[in-house]
Amino acid sequence: MYYQAFQRGQGFLTDLLRSLAGLYEDSLFLAYLDEFLALEPNVPVPPHPLPVPRPARSGIVFHDVSFRYPRSTATPCLTST
């Protein structure tokens, strides 16, 4: 009976410590999230920005585009004309 009580007490203590560790991790996450959300953008705003034409009539066209992994001697594996 004492052994069972000791095991249950140890289980409750383990659960309590895991819960406290989880609370600490959550508080760290929220602190980092708050710090991230408080960041100001570093992109400069142009003095006279040009509007984007609507609708885009010509779309996006790729000519002579290819892809290959760095330091690879194989021929390009993706080519668009």
C-alpha cells in the first residue's frame, strides 16, 4: 500500500513538472512571438510608388529559363521557352 502511494505521488510529481516545463516553453514562445510582431518593416517605402496595372494584360513570360543544382555537371532539368 505504501509502495502504491509512493508510485502515485511520484507520477503526480512527474506530471506537475512536465506541466511546468510546458508552461515555461509556452511563455518563451509567446515572448518571441510578441517580439516578432513588434518588429517594424525594413523595406524602404519609395517616395512616389507606381501603381500595379490592373488587370495585368501581358502576364508573366519566361524565356530561356533553366534550372540545375549547384556544382552539377548534368544538363538542365527544367527548360521553358
